[in-house]
Amino acid sequence: MNYEKVYLCYQIPEWVCVENYKKLLMCTSDQIILSLKDCRVEIEGKHLQIKYYSKNEMRIEGCIETISYHK
């Protein structure tokens, strides 16, 4: 089986990059939720924007306050 690892790199509070996400579930200026392989990640803050994305990578910028994982 091929298991891809999910990578997050960040410089809080300015930006976060997510590699190998599966799907964008929700996007507002206060919250972005991404589906990962076996959980989801919620990024909360103010003035959040997706600066770029591709099939495998996304960069989110703004005033990031929290990053949390949920099963």
C-alpha cells in the first residue's frame, strides 16, 4: 500500500503550507478546513486567504491563530 505523509510547514502567524492534502472542505476568511488521509485539519484566524494551491500543495496566509487536527 502507498501511504502518503502529510506535511505542514508554517511561520505562525503569517502562513502555513500543507502538502498531500486530499480535499478543501471549507474556506472562509476566519477558517479553512482540509481533509487529510485519515483526519482533517482546521486552520483558524483572521483574513485567511489561499495564496496558491495545486493538486498536492496549498499555501494559506493571514493572521493564523490556531491549527488543530480532528479524526
